[in-house]
Amino acid sequence: MSEMFSGRTYLITGAARGIGRELVKQLVTDGANVYYTYYQDQEHVESLREELSEYREQLDGVEQDARDPEGAKRVVDLALARFGKIDGLVNNAGYKLDRSFVMMQDEDWADQMNINLNSVYYYSRAVAYYMIRQKYGRIICMGAVSGALIAGPYQVAYGASKSGLVGFTKSLAYELARFNITVNMVTGGMIDTEGMKFPREIREVWAEHIPLRRLGNPQETASLVKYLLTPMSDYITGQNFVIDGGMTLLGFTNIEKMLPTYYKGSTNLGKSLVT
């Protein structure tokens, strides 16, 4: 148990799998209370609860669609009712849509904006009211290299939604700084989670083109997020921390050229869940 987290309470969205799940595990075992959300992923949530059964007094959560603006206020109220305070919010809910721009439907575009960008606005606004009164808080946004740092194939909507978080983070950080609330962003590269819907051989090709010659893992990504929740990061706000093994140092290699057979004719790729 870490004294830095003992008695602290954090709200994490999209915590059933991947980085969100790992962050829940790290925070709870370090002594924090965690309230989490998930959506249509009961199996993974049950396994998380079972894995952390000895910490049940520190852990609670609810199923909630992150796209629902009223739902964000409900979740914040539930977390406050359960644990009495919220010291930090991690906006982790999101998904990636691979679809060519010319095949994009209006509902596809709207859905990417609603869950990847609008949900961050909903939850950050809901928790900011409380944090301002508390005169303390941490807000973390989870970004992606696609859009803001590199061009991902068939990811116009995804890239636009994640890029929007950069401006959101900087502007909100400036506005909330006088209330002792920090706002930062963690941008991941190729992080190897169960939500990455690509065969192992494709991941191996990606790894060969990353300077550190491997994909990232949820443990090290969650650890970076966790650092930004500690008092050691008190003087950091409005920043974007990139954890990508160096893949964006040279702009990365053109993914379509790396995998021509896979991307040939891929004009209507489907959704890849990442939460």
C-alpha cells in the first residue's frame, strides 16, 4: 500500500478492460478507492471484481454509456455517495472506428465524437463543479497518437476526436489552475491490449518499426497515468505525455505500405473496441 493513494478516491471511465482495468488494479492495491464505469462488458467486469475481491470495500462501479450527458452527472453523484469525495478523474472510455472518409456515415462520425470527445467534456464538467469547491483535483484525458501526431489509415473520425482532446486539455488546464486542479493528457502509441483487434503477426510487423522494437503494455501506461495522480505531479498541468516506444520520432512508417495485403481494399473497416 502507498501512502500517496491511501484514502484517495478516483473515478475511471471505461475500466472493464485494457489500460482502464490495469489502472483500477494498481490504484486499489495501492490503497485508493476507485469508482469505475463500463458499458456492455459484464463478463470482464465480473472477472475484475473477482480478481480484486479482497479490496471490495475500496471498489465500486456502474454500467453507464459514456455518450449520455446526464449519465455523467449521475455517475459523479454515485461516486460521491459511495466514497464521499473524488480526487481524480481519468477519462478512459473510448473506441476506435476504422472507416474510409468517403464511406463514412453521419452517425459514425457523430458516434466517434460523442464517446471520444464529448464524453470527456461531460465527465470533466460534472466533476469540475465538485473539485472547484474542494479546491483540489486531477483530470486525465487518454489520447492517441493517431490524428494528433501521425496519420492512421481510415481514421479521420477517430483522429479528429482524439486530436480535439489536445486543445481541450490545454484550455481546461488554464481555466482550472487557480482552483488547484490539474488537467493532463496521456497519449498512447501501439499498446498491446485485448481491445486491439489485429492478428498477432500484424502486431509483430508494427513492433519491428517501433524504435524500442515492441508494443507497449497496459501496466506501464497505467503507471504513467498513476504518476499524474500523485502529489509528485502537483506542478504539471496542460501537458501531453506520449508513451509510444518512440514510434512518432520519425512520424512512423506508412502502415498501409507495411501491411499492403491487409489494407488492400479496406474501405469499410469496422469498429475496434478499446475500452
